[in-house]
Amino acid sequence: MKSCRLGLTTLVLLLNAGCMVGPDYSTPSVPMTAAYKEDQGWKLARPGDDIPRGKWWEIFGDPQLNALEEQVAEANQNVQVAEARYRQARAMIQFFRAGLFPTVTAGASADSVRNSTVRPFGTPSSGASSGTTSGTTTGTSSSGASSGEFLLTGDISYEIDLWGRIRRSVTAAREEAQATAADLETATLSLQAELAFDYFELRSADAQQRLLNDTVQAFKQALQLTINRFEGGAAPKSDVAQAQTQLETTQVQATDIAVQRAQFEHAIAVLIGKPPAEFSLPPAPLDLLPPNIPAGLPSELLERRPDIAAAERRVAEANEQIGIAKAAFFPTVTLNALFGFESSSIRNLGGWQSFLWAVGSSVAQTVFDAGRRRATSEAALANYDATVASYREATLDAFQQVEDNLAALRILEQEAEQQKRAVVSAQESLQLFTNRYIGGVDNYLQVITAQTTALSNERNQVDILRRRMDASVMLVKALGGGWNVADLPQL
């Protein structure tokens, strides 16, 4: 009993004396500005709560887009991969956490042994003859002997975490799991943004299709006008040829749009986990306007981007790896205990007389490893420096993405106003030249030029709207899609 008390007292003292080797973690500094450069003249900075948390796509007010986005997180296979990686990382927390507790094993065995009757240097049995021949002893037993053994044992092994290796391993696993959770959010946000991007591209193709179809009808009427004038002797045959060429060229453009639309429709199908053959979207021309998206402050971006959060968590994990590497320079202390029952008969197994136990401890210290531990420590330091650089680069990339899309939205808004005026002017010009052609003042080449100019401006107007919607999606993505670092799981 005294030895047991001494062992428990020693264990408590050792546990209380445990310390953590290695550096404490502090979040690295990153390049920072007080405001976005491109935010000036665009939108006043307001809290990011104006972007819906989670369902950020609802800011666009498109029911069809809302219905499609709801399917991404549940059906997209890339999201499922990221979710499985997160579950795997969570399981590793429990794996390392198990090292904080003793390992208990149990075993049972039953043996039966019969000794050979002619084994060398054996002890003769009581019934054997002990006579000699020519003065020489036989040296072998004359009969075999059988014996049996039954054994039940339990073994306890516990490594005392004096230097924090196990605790740092648990912390590193927890930080990796949080980083993986942020990776899941990043993958989900990226795929949701890709779906919105493809959706607006498809709707833009629908708008282009409607425009070209309407233009084809207008050009058919223009062709009929030239035919009537030619048959009436008021226009040359070349006018008919020019009108026919203009019509057929526009028909080719209208047909070509279908290729782009089909590809975007197929991409959307895959994003929501469906074969393209089982998915279709009815045509609906793009008629939305970009929503107002407040950028907020640059300092808020560090808390609103899941990829930045993942990079920061991996910096913390790399810091723990430094402490784990340093702990290898210190000795390992392990406590061991064995208890069980041993008997030659199963009837006596379990009695007090058959009880056995043993308690001990061991200390192990690597004396020579040819520089392996030092190399591991240097590698951990280098890995930490690399993750810090990756964290800072991720932050700079995020700032660039926000600035790029703020600039795009600001400039494209001005361009849209200019293009709107250009479309009105082109339509007026086309009407004037058409009237002058009907009146015999101008030739048909003037009408052809005006038609081409008007169509080009109208198509460019649709394209600018597409680019504005795409930039809006990319800005929401660059701002984190309403996500916040507080959403990271506390594992």
C-alpha cells in the first residue's frame, strides 16, 4: 500500500510539473489600409450585415437563382469532398486527444505443455530406474510430464506529457480541423459564386438571343423593302444582295448564341449535382440590375473571408508543430502497470492466491540521432515562415479582388450610362437613314451601316449589364459572402 501511495504521489507531482516547450502563438501582422482605394466615389462603407448571412445570393432578387443556389451545398460533389475532409480532420482531434489518457489492454491465454521423455538434461521421474551402465548416468528422463497455465492480464501504459507534445498535437489537430471547416466554407462559397456567374452568363445569352431574334425579324422586313423597291425600279439589285447578306449574317450570330447558352446550362447542371441531360432552364432574358453592395472596411475582410481564416488557422497549427519538434529534445516518461490472475487450473483462476501485479516507470532519452531532431525542428520553423507568407499573400489577394471588382462596378456603371445614350443615338440614326432610303435620298449602304452600328451598340449594352452582374457576384465572393470568422466551429 505504501508503494501505491508513493506511486500516485509521484504521478501527481510529475503531472503538475509539466510545461509546454515552444513559442506561444500570436496572429501575424498583415498589410492593411484604412479604406479601399476604389471605394471612393462608389458606395459608402456600411456594416457587412447588408449582405444576407449564408444566403447571400438573395441580394439579387431572382427566384430561379435562389432555387438553384439552395442545391449546391447539398448536391455538389466538390462540396461533399470538402465536407468529408472536415469530418476526417475532426476525427484526428480525438485521435491525438486519446494520448492524454492511459492506454489499457487486456489479454487472456491458456497453455498446455507436455515435455519430451527424451529431452536432454531432464530430471528423471520418480518411477524411472536410476541404475548405471558401465558407471555412466543416463542423463535423460524416462517419461514425459504435462503442465497447464491459465492467464488473465490487464496492462496500463501512460505517457506523462511533461513537455506539451501531446497537448500541442491536440491543439494542432483542432486548428487543422478549423482550417478544414473554413476550406469547406471557401469551397461552398466558390461554387455558389460560380453558379451565380454561370446563371447570369446564361441569362445574358438569353438577352442576346432575344435581341438577335428581334433584329432578324427587322432585317427580314428591310430585305422585303429592298425587294419591293427593286421590283418597282426604285433600287438596284445590289440593295437586295446587301440586305440579304445582312440578314444571313445576323442569323448566323443568332444561331451561334445557342452554343454558349448550352454550355452554361450544362455547367449549372453539374454544379447542382445533375447530369446535363436531366436539367434545363427555360429562356428568360437578363433584366436585373446590380444590387448595392457595401464593401465595408479592409480590416473587416480578415474576419469575413473563410480562405483567410483557413490560412490563419494553419499558421497557428504550424506554430504548434514547432513546440512538438522541440519536445523531441526532452526525455519521455512513461508509467506502466500490470495486473491479472495466473493459475495452473481454471478452477483456481480468480482467487487471491492467483493474483499478480507489477508497477513501474521508464524514462527514455534519445542520445544520438545524427541530427534528425534538429532537422525536424528547422523544418518546422521553415514551415511556419511559409504559412505566415501564405497567410499574408491570401490577404493581399483578397484586397486585390475587392479593389478589382469595386473598380469594375464603378467604371461599368459609368459605361452603362454612356452606352445607353449610344444605343438611343444609333436607333435614331438607323430610323433617319431608313427614311432617307425610302425617300430615295441615300443608298442602301447607309442603312446597312446604321443597322450594323445599332446592333453592335445594343449587343454591347447587354454585355455591359452582364459584366456588371458578374462583377457584383465576384465582389460578394471577395467580401466573403456574408460569412464571419465567428462561424468557425469551436472544437
